[in-house]
Amino acid sequence: MHYVSVEGLTKSYGINPLFRNISFHINEGDKIALIARNGVGKSTLLRILAGQETADEGKCWINKEVTVALFEQEPLFDEDKSVLQNIFHLEHPIITAIRAYEAAAESEDGHLIAETITRMDELGAWDFEAKVKQILGKLNIHHLQNPVKSLSGGQRKRVALAKTLIDIGFEHQHTLLMMDEPTNHLDVEMIEWLEHYLNAENITLLLVTHDRYFLDAVCDEIWELERENMYVYKGNYENYMEKKAARIDSEQASIDKARNQYRKELEWMRKQPKARTTKSKSRQDNFYEVEARAKQKIEEAKLQLDMKMSRLGGKVVEMKKVYKSYGELPILKGFDYTFTKGERIGVIGKNGVGKSTFLNIIQQLETADSGKINIGDTVIFGNFSQQGLQIKEDLRVIEYVKSFAESFPLAKGGSLSAAQFLELFLFPPDKQYTYLSSLSGGEKKRLQLLTILFRNPNFLILDEPTNDLDLPTLAVLENFLSDYQGCVMIVSHDRYFMDRLVDHLFVFEGEGEVRDFPGNYTQYRIWQKEQEQIMADSTLAAEKKRQDSTAKANETEEKKKMSFKERREFELLEKEIPALEKEKEQITEQMSRGDLPFEDISRLSDRMIVITHELEEKEMRWLELSEMN
């Protein structure tokens, strides 16, 4: 079924075009990833398709049977209403019944619960209620009566995601789900569950994400917005990178050819007299087309990182018998570790187990309950926190950077002014005088990273650094960190980012237990699944052993319960078997004599067959009864 057709779509903000004259189609079952640099128009395109913004030019046709659902980076809520009221906001009979049932369950009113259960039965709402429970449970959403305004940023994002997934379950079966960075603020288990959910459900999907493993698991087509155009690639992220490189090479060759032609045409133009013939006028018009092609630039400005790291001495950080708890929740139980120069450590664990607290303790931003933390004299921390830019007033970008330093030393000598350093981070002169409040989420993240590196740290602590960064910037950051000579500690739910950069993991397992795992995230998951399989096999073996023991016990019990009839039969067999054996011996003795007539021999032979058969049956039955005795 055809869902969406777009032709000649154009959108600009002021004099800055986002995309120009793009066309595409979306069919039922398509799962498409939309990628681009920050500020190129990914979110704007989604809002145009959702009818929240209008294009400058072009047509957008959406099948009247299709419902468009948009999950945005900054979800809107009724702040004074509860989580439950915001999630179940639709006036649909089943939603109304589930909402009433959830409220009754929270109130623990037995009479009200009984009424809502009856209504759920009448509507057949239990199947979907089970799906709702699954979504809320997997996204760790509890305390449904709390007001939304009391939630943290991560909790708000998860509530918005649950609301979107629940809403589309009640919509018409033909739904186009558009998601803008859905994995931000989700832990790895939640991301893996969301992958499975989106693959299991019959959903048509247009997805903006920087998570490359998530992209590969969910999508089979990639659209890229670049230089005002849209490029389509079938297949996974690796295939996209290969095809894009080939496309750029081809385009560059075409531009080089146009430049050669441009030089020749320019020389001809200069030689022409002012009065031109019709033929020369045609060639003149063609000249301007060649000039436009020759002056194209394929490579856009790239984020560059070239910093002079402060010297890191032999002593880095020592943690000895460190304990930390929040009330009844233990974070660390006697944690011991000595950091060495050049270490790359990933920190993983479920939300709420204390990863951010651990990072703060290392930097002495929080105090431990007990234990020793010794920091080397040469250590300079660079803290990329989830809180983002910390500003007291709305400054211009250049003013904010100069508040840290006027210049920045380079690794190869010399220095850069604050303005020059900003240009390396893709902040051109006009952008440098923009107020911080006007920057996009990705631009704020870039500026935050800039201000951290501006201080020349030698121990980088990165808490969810990939949120809101575009894929090209992520690739440059990964390359920079790969060559970085100092210590790096990363908390991230981006599995691809972790796999590329870390040598070992601190796994926060809960209850203050921290496992030092020698490997990256994918290697840890393989090990974890092996352990789960061993545990499952062990449980299965224990269950089988228990069942065998139960069966033997039952057999023993049955043996003790031989009936009177069986006992009487057993006693008779003990008399009958010897009598038959004696008769068999007598017949054998008679037949061994050589003077019997043929008729007697025939009769005795027939009797011998009968006796032998009876003996076999009676002996077998005697054995069965003797085991019960």
C-alpha cells in the first residue's frame, strides 16, 4: 500500500536552505533511517510530514487511510497532569477502560477494581492491557500518579516513548511511525527491547537516529540529507558508507571534468567581442552552467580536533576500599582500582545503579562514605556531563568560549584564538555571535565538547556523549578518542561507540557490585548470554533431577501400596511356578525314554509347549510383583 508521496519539497529558514526540490515515496512496511548533519533539516522534514510545519514549495500527499504518529526529541506534556493521564490521553473506549483500571489498581479500592475488571472483560481489553503493561515495564515507568512536571529529562523521554507506542496500538492499522532519536536516555536493555518490538510489530517506520547498531537492527534503507539534496541507499550502515564514498568519488570526477571545461570556456569568453552572434550567445549561456558545476564543493567543513594534551604523570587515580550508598541503595561496596595512563574504560549498567555518582566520586565532585581516593598531581579532568552547558546568563557563543580562555594551544605548536577554534568546531563567524539559547541540541553538545577540550584535559570522563550528536560528528569524535593519549572513561548506551573505543568495562550489577570485564560491550553481551545459557542449563538439570527424584519416590510409594488381590496373586505364583517346573522335569524324563509310542510323544510335546509358555508368563508377572513387594 502506498503511504506517502513527496514531490519537489523545499524548505528554508531565512536565507539558509535546508533542502531543495527533494522527492521520495514511502510504502507500507518500509523501515527507513534518515541521517544528516545537525541543522540540515531532519526534524523539520518529520514535522512537515506530520503536518506541524509547512514547506516553502512542493507537494506532500499522504494516503487518507494512513495515520501519522511523530515521536519528537522534546515531547510536550500537560505538566500538571499525572503520568497516567498523559499516557492515556485519547478518548477511546479501551483506553478509557485501561485508564480507569490503572487508577483503581493504584487506589487499591476493591469495589472499584471489580467494576473496572468487568468493563475490561466487556471490551476484551486484556490483550492490549498486557501489551501496555509490557511497554511500561520494559521502559521502567512506575508511579503513574506522579505529575509529569516532577520527572527528570530521561523519565520524560521514556514516558513520551511509551505514550507513542501505546497510541499507535489504538490507531487505524495503517500507521506511519516517525521517531526522532528514540534511543536517547534509554539503557541498553531498553534499546534492545525496542529493536525487538519495532521488528515484531507491523510498523512502517521513518527513523532519525545516531545509534548505528539500532539503525542496522531496525532499518533496511537509509536516506541522507546533504547539500540540500536527498540520497537514497538500500542496505545497512556499512553499505551506506561504501556507496557514499563511491558517489563522492564519482561527483568529484565530474566536477574536475567541469573545471577543465570551465578553464577552456573562460579563455574563449575573454576573447569574444562585445557584440555576439546568436551562436556565441548560446555558448555564453552554456558557460554559466559549466561555471556553476565547476564551482561545486563536495566536501563540507569537517569538525577537527587537534589538541595539546597536558602531561599525565605516572600516578593517575587510586581508589581503595571505597563505599557509597544512598539510604538503603548501595552504589559501591569496597571498590578497589588503580587507573593507569592511556586506559579506555566503558561504564555500563541499568539506569539508577549509580554510574553518574561513580564518575562524580572519581572527580571528587561527590564524597564517598568511606575509603581513599588519591588523584595524581598532573591529572586534569575533562567532564562531559549529561547536564550539558552550564550557563548563568544567555551569552553569545564567542563570549562563552572566551570566559574559559582567549587562545588554545595546538598539539604541533602554536595556538588558535577562540574565534579560530570555534571555526574548527563548525561555528562560522556569523554563528559565533548567536546567543546560546538559539543553538540546536547538537550545536550545544558540540560547544560543550569544545569548552572541555579548551582546558587541555588528560583524563576525559564522557557521560552519554553521543546524545544529540550527528553521525559525521560522532565519527570524528571516535577517531579523535582513538588517538587520544590520556585516560578515557565513557558511560554510553551507544553500543557501536563503546565497541570502537573501550578496552574493558566496569559493569554495575546492582547492590554495589562492580565487575571489571576484560573486553568491549559486544564481547560482554556474548559472555553474558553464555552465562545465562549455563544458568538455564543448570536450572533445567536441577529440575530434571528433582522430577526424577519425585518419580522414584512415587515408585517407592507405589511399591508400599500393593493391593490385597496382587498380594494373593503373588502367593499363588510362588506355588504355581514350582509345580509347573516339576511337571516340566517329569515330561522331560518321560520323553528321554526311548520306548514311548508316537501318540504319547506327541501329547507330551504339546503339553511341554503349554508349560513353557505358562512358566514364562508367570515368572515375568512374579518379577513385577516382587518389585512391588
